[in-house]
Amino acid sequence: MSGIVFALLGVAVAVILAGMGSAYGVGVAGQAAAGVVTEDPDKFAKVLLLQLLPGTQGIYGLLVGFIALSKIGLLGGGADMSMSISQGLLYLAACLPIGVVGLVSARHQGRTSVASIGIVAKKPEQFGKAMLFPAMVETYAILALLVSILAINAL
């Protein structure tokens, strides 16, 4: 029965670490956005989009968690409680990319979003360019998401 424990640990790592990164990133970006909206409420929609970007890593971690739970059989019933330790460790390893990269990239994306919110505060017409900076950080979260999904589906 210990194999299932490692598999569930993998699910927890994906969801918790990516969620923690997103919570931090959205939080710091939200603080910057609130400051801008205090000065100019018309910029609300633009800064809200920039604030929301770091939240995607938490969604990616949750998605990987659901895929892993489904593959294990815990979502639809019929879970294999006799999973071997090596199989459980494979699930843990498959969930690590989005957990670790989600944590790190969401934190950096939040800080990049703060800088981009500063651009929008001073030059709102540069919103398109400001969006590119945090979007570049997103690339690495998407790559980690793909690796985790492919690894889980290969099990």
C-alpha cells in the first residue's frame, strides 16, 4: 500500500507547490495593481490582467493533480491500492516538474507583473508590450506542465 502514498505525495507536490507560487505571485502583483487603481481607476482592467497571470501555475498544478488522481483511479473509483513503491515513485517524479517549476516561475512572474504594472501606470498605451514580459516567464511553466502530463500519461 505504500506505493499509493508516494503517488498521492506527487499529487500534493504538484498542487501545493504550484499553488504556493501562484498565491505569492498574484499577491505581490495585486499589491502593485491596487496602488495603480488608487491613482487611476480607469486602469483597473489592464492591471487586473497582469495580476492574474501568475495564477496560471496554480491551475496547471491542479490540472496535473487531477490527471494523476484520475490515472491512479481515485477520481472514478477502482484505485489500485496495491500499487508498487516504484510505480508510486514514478508518479511522484512525474508530478515534480510542474510543482517545482510552478513554484519558481509563479514567484518570478509575479515580480515581472509588478514591473509591467509600473509600465501601465506610467504609459497605459504600452500595455501590449508590458504583457510580454510576464508572458515570457509563463513559457517555462507551460513546458513543465507538458512534461508532467506526458510523464503521467506514460505510466
